[in-house]
Amino acid sequence: MRSVMSVSFPEHISSELESFAIETGRSKSDIIKESVALYLWDVRFNSLKKTMMHRAKKVGIVTEEDVFRALA
């Protein structure tokens, strides 16, 4: 199922979106859908990262290298 939404942008963002759509040969709708999906993923990931960082520090995982060593 799809939901239609109306979104209002400041003129400069609208112009940038229009230019980017032309440059990439994509529709503005596709660019906005992808952007929102990436934003939502990023917000969820950062929230999980904050939660897990506290737990990781308790077991001595502090750096990315520590994470990779723990997963190997």
C-alpha cells in the first residue's frame, strides 16, 4: 500500500533537489523516498549504537578494532 504526502521545502532546497534530479536522471519522488529511508535508518542505528556503547564498554569493547576482534 502507498501513502501520498505533500511536503513543503524552502526554495533553495527545492532548487537543489530539482537540479540533482536532472543531473542523476531520477525523479524527485525517488530521491526523497531514498533520503527519508536513509535518514530513518541512520536515526535508528545511532540510537542502537548509543545503547550498545554503554554495554560494550562494560566488557572492554571501546574501539572499532575491539568490535572486529570480538566478531572474528
